[in-house]
Amino acid sequence: MNEIMFNEDSFKNFLDENKGRGYLNIRAYAANFAIPMSGVEVKVSKIIDNKKVVFFDGVTNESGIISSIILPTPINTSNDLEVPKSITYDIWAKYDDQDLNYVVSMFSDISVLQNISVVPSIRLETSIYGG
């Protein structure tokens, strides 16, 4: 699928329907949350009218974190009797040769944390005895 430009009508319509803002935080780690993973490539995207729109493209910092990615969401009313409206986004993460995919639901004025668990490859330097 092709990435569309942000000035196309389909994107403008999407923004008109999603005037709220949700906040996505990414945390990449290994060893059951024990080791933060820096340098994990992350893309956050959404399919709009059969075209892929990338809202974020970056890498995790030395703490394995990407903070406060702002994403369009439907505006929610303050009625406690209604289910809050949400919208889903696709998250693609890459570390070494691992491609990881997630789907996250975003809500207006809510911070969402998406954990990304990676398994680092172990590279051992070997040499032949006596070589």
C-alpha cells in the first residue's frame, strides 16, 4: 500500500472525524522488562481509504522509550453511560531481524502504553583452538 500525503481529501476527512488527541508511549525491552532496548525502529500507521498513512517514524532512546506520540482520535463525551469512542493504529517495530506488529486502540485525552518485547540475538565470537 502506498503512503498518502497529508494534504489529500481523505486525510483531511479523517482529521475532521477525529478532532481529539491521544498519546501513545512505546517501551521496548528484553528479559521480562529487565533490559531496555535502544534503537528499536518504530512506525505508527493507519490505513485510510486503502492507503497507508504513517503518523510516526522513529527509534527508541537509550531507555527503550518513545514518549507522547500524538495521534488523532474521536472526541469523547463526558457521559459515563456511553462506551468511549476509540480508533486503532498499527505499530510496526523492527529490531535486528525481528519484525513485530501490534494493534493499539487510542482514546481522546488518554495516554496509552504499548510494550514491545524483543529477544536480542546473541553473537558469540568463536575461534578455532590454536588458530
